[in-house]
Amino acid sequence: METIFIGGLLASAIRIATPLILGALGGLISERAGIFAVGIEGMMLAGAFGASIATFATDSVVAGLAVAILAGMLPAALVAVAVTRFRSDQMVTGLAINVLAFGLTGFLIRGLFDGRPPAIRIALLRPLSVPFLSDLPAVGPILFQQPILTYGAVAFALLLHVFLCRTSMGLALRATGESPEAVFAAGNDPVAIRQVAVLVCGAIAGLGGAVLVLQDVGTFTDGMTGGRGFLALSALIVGRWNPLGTLASCLIFGAASALEVRIQGVDLPVNSYVIQMMPYAIALIVLAGLGRGTRMPQAIGRAYHTG
Amino acid sequence: MFPLEKVGLPTRVSEPDAKKNLLAREHVRNSAAIRSACRAIIAVLLALLVTSIPILLSGKSPSLAYWSLLKGALGSLDNVAFALNKCTPYILTATGVALCFRAGMINIGGEGQIAIGALVASWVALNASGPPFLIVFLALAGGVIAGAVWAGIAAAIRLTRGVHEVLSTLLLNFIGVLVVSAMLNGSMGEEGAGFPQSPLFEDRVLLPKLISGYELHVGFIIALAVAVLAQILLWRTRFGFQLRLLGGSRPAADYAGVSFAAGVMAVMLLGGGLAGLAGAIEVLGVHYRLIEGFSQGFGFTAVAVALLGAADPLVVIPAALFFGFLQAGALAMQREVGVPSSLIFVIQGLSTVFALCAVGLDRRRRV
């Protein structure tokens, strides 16, 4: 009984963490290039909207994912232009994008369907067992019976780690976040790198929103990301801007959410809202604990301009 | 040596020149205010223009939608009173955010500060006994203190641990809103209400109405007074100058002996206090009880308002009126022409982005 409970908890923690992982990794790309990623929430919401509309209309998950990527890139494009061309404040631009995405998705889901949101019901992606590995005792059911996009998100974290640390493009990306002047001197275009990074951030965060729809919820509701983008942002900082650390902190936040879902109905001395608070409280405590040890990318938040 | 006369800087300031400089400075300040007002108007017009695209996409007429939005906000005296009530929390919170902006702090914790302020004000209104005006005063004061403490936590973490205030205030938003939910689903909730809300306050502890027969409460006047006082504080006092110095140039502030820690703490306490006051006024003047989720989105809207208002408390007032009117007219628009009320968030988001771009452009041109 105990082990089943804990096993189920951990398995659902990983599944719940998936949208966070994608959102946070997208944000990581943007922030390592020197652009604050406060707009992840809006990009995820746009992705969720795109995924649910497209999957609803075509019945194809692939189409849903493709549209989610494009939908996530739309707000990202606005951010990219505003912060690089117009040098707007990155933090507040991100916040504005979130409101814009909230309003536009809420408007379109009604406006495009004669004023009433359609009843979207999408069959959730089922867990996919990895042959042999899922039969392993204990860890098998936890790690290797997950929906397909969860495997994808974890794989992406590993790939991103390799990309950032082992390729010259990854080096250029990191350098843009530390010293765009040096990147310029080395013959690269920091503005272009930043724009691409923000667009990629939008695409990945959009996928994160799609995961939320396709694996967890199965429909679109107003503001359905419900702060997950901000949680992803915290995970990225708690993970100290590196993919593996970010993956780990997303899993911890996922575990807190999974715990909250599971103990509803169980009679406990603590209020379920206290459990809901945990991810945010953990993030705040960890951030304060790390203190000045959190070395954020040096040039983050600073607009780059030539002469 | 660099000849100072060549760049138009006086090498020595004589007595009449000093006076002329003062006037010139006043002129620069006024033209800056005019410029930022123009920027805001252009940003809003552009946002309305771009927002017509989704309206057209949904097969409706933008002009009709905007007209019913306007009518919904200002169509009758009742509507105006309702709309001015809507503007009140924006004026208060955005004034606080504007002061923080001036000191170089981005306080996006309005939502949490409002929630906690409202929580404490409600607790006082439900539990205190004594003469009504004293209870109202204590409830408002409790709201101010609670909001200030909530923002003060973020300031303390910033000062002692170096965590950026955007992150800490953001996380504190979620925690603050959940604290309210926990209380409403626990000891403060109304039994059998079916919705997380507190019992109604007694009539005698409610915020008085400004004109009998209309919804408008005295909170609106309080908000206007606060904005005016903040303007004086910012531009006419030593403290205000220190804040602007901190925001303008940290090294200059250090050189002038202005304490960064004291300034940051003071301005965050002020900002949080104003947000807490907004929360207290909202529950005592509009809802008459604490309701789950009543503060949703206020924090961000306040940032947008402060930004459109160019972080100038007096300019914040018209910006807050604009956002409040949008909010007030949205439901009428949805009812009458069938344009979903979410549209106003599109207008808010876009006008913020455009205002930000205009500020960025302006800075770029002058550097």
C-alpha cells in the first residue's frame, strides 16, 4: 500500500512536471541569451490554446503540437521585437505579454465560435510503456510508463545540456547572455542570437502548453496555465540556469503538486491550500537561501546596442 | 582640459543664473511630463487600432464594440459611479508602483499585497468592536500595515539575500492569494455559502458613500488625495529627491550619502501600504465581504497603469481612469454587441507593450 502510494505519487509527479519542464527549458534558452523570460506564462497559454483548437479541429496530435509551437512563437515574436529593437523593459514586457495572451485566447475561444466557447474534449495521450525497462521493479512503473511527451521533455533537457556545454552555437548563446559586446567582437550578431533565442523559447513553452492540454486537461479554459509559467520561471532560477538543475527543480515542484492532488480526501491536519503554497514557498526559500550565490547571466535585462 | 563653455554648461553659477536654472529645470520637467502623456495617448490609440483586428476576425464591428464599451463605462451616472469605484484600487496601487519605479524597484506584488491588506481589513471589520468610524479607520490602517509588511518581506529578501524583487514579489503574490483562500475555506469563511467568502460585514463598518443614492464610495477621494500627496512627496521633498536619485543613478546616490537599503525599504513599504489600502477599500467599499479571487490581475494592471502614467502620480490618475473604465464597460460590451469581455485584456496588454516600446525609443533617441 505504502509503496504503491509513493510509486503513484512519483509517477504522477513526473507527468505533472512535464509542462513545467518545457516552459522552464524554453525560458532557460531565453535567459541564457540575456532576455528575462517573464512571458513564459503567456507563451504556454498561447500554446495550450493552439494545441486544443488544432487538435479539436483536425483530430491529429501532430497538428496540435505544430500549431502550439507556432502559437507560442507569436507572443515570443512580439517580445523579441520589443526588447531588442525598441529596447523595452524586459520584465514588464513579459508581464504585458501574459495579459495579452490571457485576453486574446479568452477572446478568440469565444469570438471565433459565435460568442460561446465550444465544448472541446480531447482524448488524453495514454502512458507508453518502454519495453523491458517498464518491467523493472519499483523504478519501472515510475520512470518508464509515461506519456510520450514526458519522455520528450526529459530528453530535451539532456540535449539542451549537451547543446549549451558542448557546441559552439551553445557557447555563442551563453556568451550573448554574459557579454553581448564580446559576441559582437567575435563576429556574431548578438541581437539576432537573442531574437532567435526568444523565438525558440516561445516554441518550447508553447509545447509545454500543448502538453498541459494533451496529457493533463483535455480541453481549453481561460487562463488554464494558472501560474505554471511563473513556477517554471522559478524552477529555472532555482535550477541556476542549467538544464539538469532546472529539470530537477521542476520535478520537485511537480511532486508538491502531485501531493496536493493526492491528499485531497485524506483527512490531514494541514489545509490543502498550504500544500498548494508549497511550490511557491519552496522557490522563495531556495532563492533566498542561494542568495547572492545565484549568478544570473551577467548581461541579462540589459539591452544591447552597437555604438 | 575639456572646455565646459563649449558644451553649454556654465562654469560658475551666479545668483540670477541659479534662478534661471531652476526655471529651466521646471521647464524640462514639464516638457517631460507632456512628452510622456503624448506617449501614453499614442500607445493607447495604437492598441485600440490593433485590437480591432481580432474584433473584425470575430465578425463584429470595432467601432460598435468601442462605442458600447464607452457607453457601458460612462453612459449614466450610475455607470460613472461604478466605473470610478473600479478605478480606485488602480490609482492607489499604481501610485505605489510608480514610487517604486522612481526608486528603480519593480514591485509587481500588488496582487498579493492587496489580498493580504483586504484579509486583515476584513478580519478587523468582522471582529473589532467600538464606534463605527474607529473600526473603519482601524480596518483601513490594518490593510495598510499588512500590505506594507507583505512588500517589506520582498524588500528584506532583496536587501539581505540579493534576490530580485520581481521574483520575490511575484512568488509572494501566489502565497498571499493562497493565504486568503486558506482563511476563507477555514476559520473566516461563511458557513454554507458554497463559495469561499467571508460573512457580510455589518452595515455600520462599511465605507461611506460619497453621494447618497450612488455607489461611489469615499475611497475614490482617498485615492485622489494619495496620488496628489505622492506627487508632492516625489517632487517637492528631500525624500522624493533621494528616491529619484536612487532610481536615476546608484553611484550618484552612494556619493551623495543616500542609503540604498533605507530607500528601498521605505519605498517598498510605501508601495505595499498603498496596495494594502486598496485591498481594504475594495472589501469595505465594494464587496462588503472578503471574496476568493477578488484581487485577480490587480497587481499587473497596476504596473501597466504606472507605466502608462510614466511613473508620475498625477499622470497615473488618468491612466487608472482609462483602465478602470475599460473594466467597467467590458460587461456592457459583451452583453450588448456580443464581443467577449476578455477583449479589454488585449487592449491593456497591447497598450502596455506599445508604451514600453515608446519609452525605449525615446531613451534611445536621447542617448
